Amino acid sequence: MKILFIGDIVGRPGRTAVSALLPDLKAEYDLDFVIANGENLTSGRGFSAETIAAMQKAGVDFFTMGNHVFANKDAYPLLDDSSQPIVRPANLSRLAPGKGAKIIEVAGKRVLIINLISPRIMAGYVDSPFEVADAILAKEAGKFDLAIVDFHAEFTSEKAILAWHLDGRVSAVIGTHTHIPTADAKTLPKGTAFITDVGMVGLKWSSLGVDIEPLVKQALTGLPEKHQIGSGPVSFAAVLLELSTDGTTATQLLKEVAT
């Protein structure tokens, strides 16, 4: 089975790039399933029914989230709709909208998708991602054939430690949040694929997909500036997961497209 995991899609430029590149990638790599982190879909913060639908039309099958998942209150019904192909970090409050893990049928296999977040990057009620991952795997034992984890975290060490903790129990641990693709895609000794951060689909000349000039001004003056997302060349970062009985391999795909 071939699964493509696309990094954080940031705003309109990111959505445009996915729409332009994904159809050809699906054909070139004969993909069975496409997952994308969608927490930055709408103007770089949150998502909406319209932006989710646009990415589904482009070929994305499933969405994970992160610390901006609750930025758009109008999207809360999507999180609570069990038919929607969306998970949010499982270790956020159980009282918040949405679920943190779902099992999807893909090419005759049951794929468990788990979303987790580091307590260090989101204020509020956040449980240990290690304990929550263990609890989900125990609860769903025997109900899935493959498992993919999106760990939305800042520290490279924290992502690696979780991957080693889950090695042999899940198919892949994919890091998101920093928007910077790391050069460490590997398969751990017990067969779990890992990359510290898959990167983003967003403006190349930016900081985290956001126009750089207002951010520099804010850094110099200490005064708040409006974060904007303009136009220009877009970096597209994704990881191709090839799953087999012998384990999972992870191959980085890094492309650039004009928008």
C-alpha cells in the first residue's frame, strides 16, 4: 500500500499547489490514500467546510490537525461529524469537538489514523501524548491492520522519543508543526517509519508560509503586525509511505510550483 502524507497546507497558495500537483502525483506513484495536515488551510489558521472540500476535490482523502484546529468556530460541526475524514489531536480535552483517532478502510486494509499534539505548544487541557497513544492502541487492538500517527510538536527530541516508544506498534510516526522538512526519514529497527517533520505546502519566501516583511517589522519594533499570506513560488513537502509485511519505508517528496 502507498500512502502520501502531505505537510501543513498553508492558506490559498498551499491549496493551489496541492490542486496543481496532487493529481499527477497520485498517478505517478499509484497512491492508495492521501493524508494531509489541514490546520492551516484557511488563511493560515484553521479550516472550513469550503477549504476541506477543495482539498478533497484535489485528491486528499483524510485530514489531521494541530494547534490551530479550533481557530474557526464555524468548522466545529465538521469535527463532530463522524462521517468527515478528519481527526484532531487526541490528547486535547475530551469535552472539545472532534475525535483523535479513526479507522478507515483503504484497499482492503483497516488503517488507524491517530493525531497527537505536544503539551508544550498548546495551552489548556492536554494529556501526555505517550499515554494517550498507548491507550488508543490498546482500545483498538485487533481492529486495525496499519496505523499512522501525526505528532504535532515543536521539539525534534520529543518527536523522536515518541517514535521510538511506538516502534513496531504503528506503521509510521510523522512529525508536523514546524513547517521545515527534516532530512531524517528512516525506518526504525522494529519497522516503524519516522520523520521528524514532513514540512509544509506554503510560500517558499516566507516564515511558516506567512509573508516575511510584517514579521521582520514586528521583530524589530515589538509591535503587533497582521500576518498575511501573499503569492509566489510554493514549496510542496510530503512523505511517501510504502507499507508491506516487512515494514514501512518513508521517502521524502520535495517540489516547487508557481502559484
